[in-house]
Amino acid sequence: MWTTTERRTTISLSPPSTPRLRLRPAASPGSARTALDGAWWPRSADPVAELPGLVLALQDHGPIDDHRPITHVLLRADDWDDRPRRLRIDGPTDTRVVRLSWFDSLPAGLLTAIHADGRRVDLLTVPVSTTRAEADAVMELASHPDNHLHTPGLLASLTAAPGRTDRTGIQDDSEDAWESEGGHLRGDLAAR
């Protein structure tokens, strides 16, 4: 017979995927903490499909003698399609249940994974609809040891690019539309 906790635990029926994850290099002792520990680009907005692979990959990150399991993940509710409270993760050596907490107040794109010993990993979650080139660039920036931008600033850099396709699939050609209506870019004015 299942306990109440087991009945409320969501189980991923597919094996964990290999996450598209970029983490900053290990910090040297005494160095300042950066805004983020890296970035992750999920393939979908389904937490049950995406989170097991991420949790297992983060579990393997860190010193060999200090593998403490991730027990809790904090997520922004608007970034995901579903909101399970617990997720069973079947790893190669064990099975564990990770608690998931959903917040409206977290900055867009922020995911925080908390290890059993209290250590935390803060990641930028790159929107699913992002192009590969944009995702690679923002993941590189988020994982850079000198990065001091938080998730809103990094996400703004994605939406500021001309010709960007938004989450609905509509391409933003606002500069092209502006020029076709008589506007000119600064470079065009200098050429006149």
C-alpha cells in the first residue's frame, strides 16, 4: 500500500534526458560568488520530462568527496506548464524524491536547486523557444566566472535582438518595420 507522500509523487515514465547545461568553472577559494552558477536550456516546459536529467547532472557536479543529493528545487510557476510538488528521480545508483516548490515571485528564468547540505545552485533557465545561437550565447554569458547579470538581464538580452522569434512564434522585426515607415538607423544617417 502506498503512503500519502508516494501517491502525491510524480514519476517520470521516460528515462532522464541529457540536459543542455553549462556550469561556470569551480570558483577558487576566497573568490566572490557570481550571480548565477550557470544556465540550462530545457527541451520543453514539462518539468516531469526535463527535471530528472538536470537533477542527476547537477548531482555529479562538484568535488568527488562531496556528493550530497539535491533534495529541493525552486522554480518560477510561469516558466512551466505543470506544477507537481514532488518528483521521483530514478538515478543509476539510487532512487530519490525531490521536493518542487513553485513561486510567482521568483525572477523569470531562475531555477534554484538545493543540496541536502544546504548548498544551492542558481541557474538561468533559457526559454524553450530560443534559437540555438542565442541559447549558446546566453548560456556562455551566464556561466562566465565574471558574470554579474541576474536572470532578468540575461533574458532581456535575448528579447532585445532584432528578428527574434518570441514565445508565440511571432518574429519581432520592429527595426525593419520602423525603417519601412521612414525611420533610419543611426548608421544610415551618418552615410547621408
